[in-house]
Amino acid sequence: MSETKVALVTGANKGIGYEIAAGLGALGYRVAVGARDAARLETAVEKLRAGGADAFGVLLDVTGDRSAADAAASVERQAGRLDVLVNNAGVSGPMGPDWAQDPTTLDLDVVRAVVETNVIGVIRVTNAMLPLLRRSSSPRIVNMSSSVGSVALQSDPDVELGAVMAAYAPSKSFLNAVTVQYARQFAGTGILINAACPGLVATDFTGFFGDRTAEQGALIAVRLATLPDGGPTGKFFDDAGVVPW
């Protein structure tokens, strides 16, 4: 009998993160629900369990070194290893009218805060979880990105673009680049790492603006989290396929 696989999803108490956890739970994964708010974490775990998932909570603030280390210790105590890490937690930073972040007037502290969560937080959590992931026979890492992080798309005059988001969009470009660096480092180890674009999803993150549900947005992450051995690594995907860098 094969051993039940274990997945950790960060920022999983609501929105796309919750649906990623639910999707993996429905596939039989034991799901560690990562969140920084204890009450919301407990509610999410109870809801997942009520839906039939084998879920447990892990307090995790991706901006804290101690929190990431404690989260890794918690996963080890409760599961013993980790097969899948989905780095979903992210922030946009304050937006102006029409979801704009004007680079000419942008508060540098906003840039720092966004990068701290969306990029440094991913590195922090990934490295904290690596010893557990290395115990898996088929470790997978998924970094939740966005098409606004595609420099190719953002610089293409023929592509319909949304608002200028001078803190959030570059943070996702940075995350994409970091994903490639991890893939290079992991070459030959069996660890597959990819970036995922969920599309424009109607959650509180977007002010419930978007043409996709959280369940739809979660699908690409679940697919990349369950790639077979020998699958792609160091790539950027949405539901339609590869997204240009």
C-alpha cells in the first residue's frame, strides 16, 4: 500500500489557497493548512475536514524566520515528511484607483513589504521545508505567480493590459526568476518546481473582481503539485499551457 502523501499550502485559510488545499485533499493527500491567523486557520481546517479531507493546521507567517522554522517542526511532528509545498501566500500592497500602483509616486516601504511576502517569504518557507521535502520520493513545489509577472506580456504592445502595478507585478517577475534558480539547483534531484498563474480570480484579494472562481484558479496549482516523475520543472504555466516569461 502506498503511503499517503502530505502537502503544505501557505495562505490556505481562504480563497485560492483554501481551494488548493481542498483539491489536494480530494485527491487523498493529507493537507497541512498554513495560515498566520489561528482562528481563521482552525475554521478552515474544520471546514476541510467536514468536506472529507485529512487536514491539519500549521501556524505560519511567511515573513518570519522563526515562524517558518516552527512551521517546519510542526509538519515534522504531525506528518514526518512533506511531498508537496504550494507557496500561495501573497500580498498586493496598497492600490490606488483602478488597482494602480504608480511607480513615480510609489512608497518604497510598500515595495519592501510586497517583496518580503511574495519573494523572500517563498525562499524562507521553501528552504525551511526542504529537509522534509527531501524525504519524499517525488517532491513537488508550486509557486503561485501571476501573468502580470510576465515581462514578455507586460512589454507587448499588442497585449491588453490592466492597471500599472509597480510593486505587485515586479514581485511576481522576481518570484518567477527565483523559481528558475531553484529549478537549476534541483536539477537531477527529482524535485520539480514550477510557477503557476491562476488567472483573474474573484476573491477578496481582487475585491471579488474577476471572471474565475477560486476553485478554477486552484486547478493549475493542483495539476503542478501532482506532476508525474520526469515532468516539467522551472516553467511557468496557466490552464492553457506555458506562460511566456
